[in-house]
Amino acid sequence: GAGVSQSPRYKVTKRGQDVALRCDPISGHVSLYWYRQALGQGPEFLTYFNYEAQQDKSGLPNDRFSAERPEGSISTLTIQRTEQRDSAMYRCASSQWSGTEAFFGQGTRLTVV
Amino acid sequence: AQTVTQSQPEMSVQEAETVTLSCTYDTSESDYYLFWYKQPPSRQMILVIRQEAYKQQNATENRFSVNFQKAAKSFSLKISDSQLGDAAMYFCAPRDDKIIFGKGTRLHILP
């Protein structure tokens, strides 16, 4: 596609429910990143993929968070048993191979009530 | 990059003046890239400028330029002739294998 697409744009869920956030990167981009951003703060790294391989998941806060990119294109970030502290903007970005900048999607604003 | 420090949480500059935003980082790599991103109130992330660490020449992009000091691991952004549209959060983002962002500097432009 023309840009990085994230869905849904807004998600309100009840505490304890599972949520799946989707990212469709720019066509042909090798790397895909997930970040979490609180208001007034910088994007906090969660995980990233090159093709379908998860290269680094050191930023995932705990084992309730997981991500996959099974065919090297679309990625899903899943949060199980959501908690109020999970409320944030979740941002996806993609880039060509190393050395190029990341292009960001509009983000998914998750609210856990 | 392991850490990124932007020591100025907020800055203000008069319209048409020049302002410099600072950034220091830590990496064990010798070959890497550095970016400055801008985030206006719309919360879009917009690339402002990029620098390859192997290049000695500082990058420039119209009114935006950087002062890259590799040995000091410093990467500051200079905005010349500041405009009202420059008001935003600015994030320094070094990239070795992954891209890590600083906490940001909120820039206010005073008319």
C-alpha cells in the first residue's frame, strides 16, 4: 500500500479481554517495528521483525504481549488479559533494509476500561 | 542503540530565530544511522533529517541541519529561521539494528 496502515484506529476493551492490533506495512519493506507511546513521551520500543523473523522482543513488557508476522508482511500485536496500564497508543512502523528511516502508521489508541 | 538522551524537555524560540536541540546516545556499533523525527499535535511521525554515521559531513535539509560528533556520540538538530509550523515534539532516533527514540523535546515557537 501507499503507507503503513494500522487497524483498528481506536479500540476500547474491558479489562481481562484479549486484543489484537494489526499492522499492514508498506509493500516491500523488510523491517517492521512495534512501539508503544504514552502522551508526551517518545515511542517505546516493543519488538521488531525482519521478514517473518522476530529479531528482538526485548521491549515487550511481559508475557501477555506477543507479536507475529507469519508471511513477512502483515503483523499482529496481541495483548492477552488486558489491564488498565496497557492503555496507550500503539504504533507500527516499517522500513526497507537497514539504514533507512521508519515510516509510521497512524497508530491504534487502546483504552482498557 | 541502547540509550538516547534528550536533555531539554521543552524549549522556546522566537519566530525567525535559530534553535538547537541536543541529543546524546550510546551504541557499541561503528556503523549506524541517526534520525530526527517531528511529531506535531496531529501525532503523525514525520522524518526531519537523517545522518549516516560513516559520513563526516553533517546532513542538511533546507532550514534543518545537524551537528554530528561521532566520538562524543552527540547528534544535535539546528532549526534556522524558525516558523510557527515547526512547533512540535522532536525525537532523536539512532538506529543500529533497531530504532530507539529519545523522550523528546517539545518546541514552542513564539510569534
